[in-house]
Amino acid sequence: MDMIKEEKAIRVLLKERRSFPPLASFAENALISGAKARARLQVAGRRDPEKFWAVAASAISWFKPWRKILSWKAPHAKWFVGGKLNLAHNCLDRHLDGATRNKAAIIWEGETGEVRTLTYLQLHREVSRFANALKTLGVKRGDRVAIYLPLVPEAAIAMLACARIGAVHSVVFAGFSAEALRERVNDAGAKVIVTADGGWRKGGVVRLKDAVDEALKVGAPTVKSVVVLKRTNTDISFMEKRDHWWHRIVSNVTTDCPAAALDSEHPLFILYTSGSTGKPKGVLHSTGGYLVQTAWTTKNVFDLREKDVYWCTADVGWVTGHSYVVYGPLACGATIFMYEGAPMYPRPDRFWEMIERHQISIFYTAPTAIRAFMRVGDEHPRKWNLTSLRLLGTVGEPINPEAWSWYKTVIGDDRCPIVDTWWQTETGAILISALPGATATKPGSATLPLPGIDADVVDKKGNPVPLGSGGYLVIRRPWPSMLRTIWGDDARFREQYWSQIPGVYFTGDGARRDKDGYFWILGRIDDVLNVSGHRLSTMEIESALVAHPTVAEAAVVGRPDELQGQAISAFVTLKGSTPPTLELKDVLREHVSRVIGAIARPADVRFTDALPKTRSGKIMRRLLREIASGGAVRGDVTTLEDFSILAKLQQSEE
Ligand code: WT7
């Protein structure tokens, strides 16, 4: 915990004392209204968590009811055992009987400005068609399908089509490189890759099909077919037999595709996320529990109503896009808004303009975006009428109180509650958050665990720490949407999450509870970075660096950054007589971007003749973090930096 205590951002958080009771005007009509209502649910969730979740599960449509709510053989949970259901049926078919049939399910806007609307009926037909198309490619229940698409409706359609026939999707963020894609596709053993000719980003085309070709050329033996969506009209190479145009294969099939009755524990998706080692972890989620909890949280955390237009700005490449763009809101019959492109493209007010034009009422985004908007100036949101907004959410990293206040006042006009939602790829759904009509909020705190969630802050042995002190954030009891395992590596699942502190789920986050029991997330305590709300492993970036022919050794650390939360700082020793030049720094930054993806490009690269190490040979990361946070890289940035003296001074402490 030493490292994070020292960060300025944390000091600011620790000083924050303000508390805002739920807005009376909002609470009046909220689904869960008033502290008492929350307390009642909280008590119910504590007394009998299984019953609490069984009540939540009754909002879902089951083909066959479950026999047992929970079977828990630590660390393996099965929820709603014996139940049969289909997630796509819950997101689509069951809404077709009443008024929702012709309601917009997806309103989508491309970066280039075109708007498409799909009603529930239309989405149902598109999903059924694509599911049938997947079948013609030989995709069967349990087969894995990789999805490497820009943020277009077809991304949601492909996911729902997999869910409809019981195929397991693995969405790979379109910003990842060919190599990162290949690694994930191979680990999952995907039979099909669904991609596009390209995607729009800041006016340029991201050549996705090229990346797929490159990945397949290097080697992805399980992949038999590639489906290509025409999006940018980019010239691409096409391999007959292997490659299929999306519009062609769907034109040969019908819209009749019954939703498979799947076991509650049938695997739904694999989503790769970074851990503390170099290899990304394939987090596996299953059907029933995941649906129950994403639906419950979408409805209650966002106070979702019939008329809302709900916009979560995440890409479907991340878990937020799975749970709170696609599955949770569609399961609730909501109208979701999706925007394909970059936030401030072509103008800094693009988001606010779209909020007015589409009358968005619920807006859910990341603190890093809020800080970026704050920086470009209030005049941009002020140009637009944002009165359609009624609730704001944040996710992905701790929000600094300054950004929280700006969000509340400038975007929310002091009339929209803010829900700061804490969760992870592994948790599947929000675990800690305010309920907007019932919880007093404090800027920078995710407030309290939701009903049915048993979260705590403990020391290394698992003993709760006194209120006011820092410790490890853990979850004591299984929850329905928790990850079931790491794909192909159950040992890592046990080791990573259930062995660090015996008997409880280890989140990897440090946290503190204040005198009111409120949770303040302090950030990761492992070698995982959070850059603009994206999770990256220091080891993964180090491996990318040492794969470059000039690099002998590399150490990567995070340093506090006002905009991104954390910025990536790389310390590099060069091979032999390679001269340390400015150009080489750029070459190495570009190299990482090519190997992993632009999100992993280091903010700075610093050359050193040796990395500071302890006597036992461990890299002194704490020292490097301090040096990296020290700000200014010396004027002559090409000279080798010598950390040996500093390292000696710190020997005893590390
Ligand atoms: C890590 C999980 C869950 C969706 C996006 C990220 C950090 C997430 C908050 C929050 C403080 C947060 C944690 C967590 N985090 N939400 N509201 N306040 N920190 O998912 O990539 O799996 O990252 O993001 O450090 O462990 P992810």
C-alpha cells in the first residue's frame, strides 16, 4: 500500500469530506427511494443473499426453473442450478409481445454522422439471421467465436447471435494489434473471427481485416472462417472459402432461429483482461447468474425507465460494453444509444450535441473522459441543451473530486445524481455503487456495496481493518455474475483470486472505509496499470519492449497523470553499443503500440545503463515509480540516467 499512499490523487481523496444526500426531486420518483428502502434491501441481502438473488432472478424469463439457487464448492460457484434459459431470448424475444416490440432497441450514430435505429423486432430478426449464418459456418454450441469489430450495431448483433445458439463469444477490442488478437484467438481456440473491412477513428480508417489477415498468417490454426462486415469500403484482400462477407451470408438464411435452451451455467463469453503476469487472462462468464445480476444492476443503479435513452460510452471490447451497453440494458427493454467514434471528433462538443439531438437521459462514462472534457472548457457543453439528462454514472477508475464536481454541475446542472460504480471484468456486474434515489454520495467514493454483496476491506490475513485505515478490497461471498474460471487455466483462477487471502475473493484493489462505512477505492495494488480506465499489465508491456532487437532489459511502471489517471513510464537498457537517441524512444513507443495496441504506448521511455535492483536481483519498482512521478525528464533526454546511487540509498527499504 505504500506506493499508492504517496500519490497526490490519493491525498486529495483522503481529504474529501463533502456528502450530498440523494436529491429530493429525484428520490421522490426513484425505483428505490430513500435510505430506508436501501437499508431494507441491504438487510434482506445480508440475511439471506441467496433468496435476495432468487427474487432478482424472477425478473428473468426461464425456459425451465432452477432447482437450487447456489451450489458453492469454493472457489467454484454455480447459480440457479438446473435452470434453463437463453440470454438473447431475454434481450429480444420476450420484449416482442407488448409495446416494446416497436421501440428502438439501438440508436446508433456513426463517426461519419449517419444514424441507424433498430427496433426490438428488427434487432431480433438481424440477430436470428446472423445466428443462422454462424450455423452455416459450422458453429455449434460451446464453440468460440472471436469478435473484432468497431462499435457498430453488428457488434451487438454478433454477440447476441452467439448467445442465441450457445456459442461462446470472445470480443477483442478493435484497438488491439494483430498480435494481441492472435494471442487471444489462439487461447480461446476460436473457430470463427467476425470482423470488418475497417472502422472509423478520428476521420481515418482502422484497417481491421488487415490485422486479421496478419494474425492468421502468423498462425491461428483453429480459425476456419472469417466474416467481414463492410463498413468503410476499404480495399481488402479476400480469401475465397475462408472469408465471407457479412451481407452475403445473412442473405442466404432465414430469420427463423429458435433460442437454444441453455443451462444456467452454460459459458456465455470469454473476455481477456490484463493480470500481473504477461499473459492476458481469459475471464469466463456464464449465462444465468450473469444475466440476473447485470439486469438487476442496470435497472436499479441507473433507475432505468420505459422512456429513457441510455448511453454508456464504453466500447463492446471491454466488459462495460458487454454488461452495460448490450446485455443489461437490452434485458431491461431499454433504448440504448451507441456512438462509433472518438469522443471529441470532429469537434470537442460532439458528445453534448448528440445528447441533445438524441435526448439522452442516462449517461455513463469514465473519469478520464470527464477530465478531458473539463480541460477543453465549459463552453462546449454550455452550447447545448442537456436538460434531457437525469442521471450520470462513472466507472473504470477512482474519480477525483474535482472532476466529480464538474460533472455534477456543468453536465448534470446539479439536478442529476451521480453513481460512481465500482466493479471489474471479473465481477461481471457492478458490486459497489450508490442507488441514486437512496444513497448519499461523496465525491470520489463508490459509496456502499449493493444489496446481496458482501464486500470488506481487510489486512493480508483477511482480518477486517478498522474503519479509516487502508487495506485490501475483498468480496466474502460468491455473487451471481462472478467469473467462473480463467479459460483453460483453473489453477491461475484459484491462485489469483482465491488464494491471496484465504477464503475470500481478492480484487487486487486497495481501499479504505470511512467512519460511515463508505468505500474509497485507492487503486490497484499489483503490477496492473489503469490508463484512461483501461487495464494494462506492466509485464505485457515489458515483454513487448524486450522483443525489440535494441532492448536488453525493460521495466514499466505507472506514474500519476492528470488526464489518464496513470501514464506508462518505461525504463530501458539498450543492447551493446546501441546509441540512446530521441528517435529510438519514438521507435520503441511505436513498437509497443504495434505489438499490443495504441492504448499500451508508453508516455515516456527513459534510457538507463542499468535498472536499479535489490541484492536479490528484483527490480526496484517503487524507486522507479518515484523517479517516474518526479515529473520532468532531464533536459537532455538522451543521456543515460544513472540510478545506481538512488538505488543504493533505497536498498534497505525495498
Ligand atoms: C479495475 C477493473 C469495470 C469496468 C471497467 C474496468 C478500477 C473500476 C472503479 C471505480 C475506482 C475503479 C479498479 C478495478 N475501477 N471501477 N468506480 N472506482 N476504481 O474494468 O478493466 O476489469 O478494471 O478498474 O481498479 O479493479 P477492468
